[in-house]
Amino acid sequence: MLDPRSEIYPTVEYRPIQPSDLEVLENIHLALFPIRYEREFFLNVVNGNGIISWGAVDTSRSDDRRDELIGFVTTRMISAQDSEIEDLFRYNSSRKDLTLLYILTLGVVESYRNLGIASSLIREVIKYAASISNCRGVYLHVISYNQPAISFYNKMLFKLVRRLPLFYYIRGQHYDSYLFVYYVNGGRSPCSPLEIITSFVVDFRAFLKMVAAKFWNKEERSTPRWSRCKESTTLLVSQNNKRIIGGNDTRCHV
């Protein structure tokens, strides 16, 4: 493993995953994940068939492996209505075209960990999601026992929105899943009870002000204009064909 305290750091660049990455991509997945992915999944990744992906390579290598993957993230854009968190976006139910970017897999080979590569890959994902105007978030599942991944997504400011019991079935055993979301383009978590109460109070006050204003306007319309003026013993006089109220009463104007 590369020592993060060393003064020598690899030069890591990020690019889309391509067909030449197929074998390495399969091998890294096999080494990192307890789930076995079908060949079709990898073919879709390297050919961009419905999957958006980014790869990390160490261009400082002096051998012919300078373009070999050392990390990757694979994602898929889905409709918010087809996701497990569709209910989080009901506040904007008028929009039927809202989407989410779902993270399928994320990994970095062991010898390149703790160098910020995974964080950079996730930032690429977030930047892409934010560039899609109708996208409201990036989300993913994390198996309940994967504490390093849970800590990582918390550090990246993802929000834990729910726990899904018995979501995974691996080698004859069920495991729960945590669901994390990073909101973009105005997406947000549902309101807390306090926020709901505060919003109700503000809206109710606005409603009372509106009713009071309408009532006051109605009263003003039903009262003759001149009867609302301050009574004065000063005579109305005509001057230069203009009607003028004498004295200091200036609250009524013609």
C-alpha cells in the first residue's frame, strides 16, 4: 500500500471507463465485492449502455499500466418515481420528469486507498448530477455492516434517509441496507415535525392577514368617502375652479 505520509504521490487522472478496461474492471469487482456481477453488467459499463461511469488511472507509472484502472464508480440515471425514495419528492409532485443518479459500484484498489481517490470520484458524480436540471439527487445502498463505507458517505455529506431490512441476500444470509442521498438542484429531505409546525404557523398568519385585509377593504368600500374625513367647521371654498378643504385637514383629497 502507498504510504499517505510519503512525499511521493501518484498522479491520478479521471476519465470515462472504456472497452479496454473490461478485464481489469471485472477483476477489481471480483476482489472488492461479495456480490458477483453478470458479464452483461460489465459490458454495459464499458460500452456506456445506460450506465455513466468514471475511472481513475495512475499516469505517473513508468510501465505500460499507466492507463490501467485503479479506481472506478458506476452509476445509472433513473426516474425518481421508480426509486425507493420516490416519497421524498412528493412535495414537488407537479414534476413528473424528476430523476436521480444511482451509484451502482464504487471501488479503489487496495494499494491506492487513503489518497482521496474515492472522494474525487464521488465529486465527479455529484458534479454530473448537478449539471442535469431535472436531477434531484445522488443515492445508493450500503450494506449495514460496512462501517467504513457508512463513515465515508457521512464524510461526503450524504444523508442517511432510511434503513431497509433484509435488503441484501448474500451466501444464504440476509443483511439490512442503509440508503444514503446527496441532494442537488433544490432536492431536499422531507420536513421535520418542527419544520412542518413552523410552516403551518407562518402560513396561518399570512392567511389571517389576508382575511383581515379583505374585511378592512370591504368596510372602506361600504363607507361614503367624505364621511371618513375629519370633521371640520372650515367652509369648502372654490378657488381657481378647484375644490379645496380649508384648514389643516389634509386626510382627504379630491
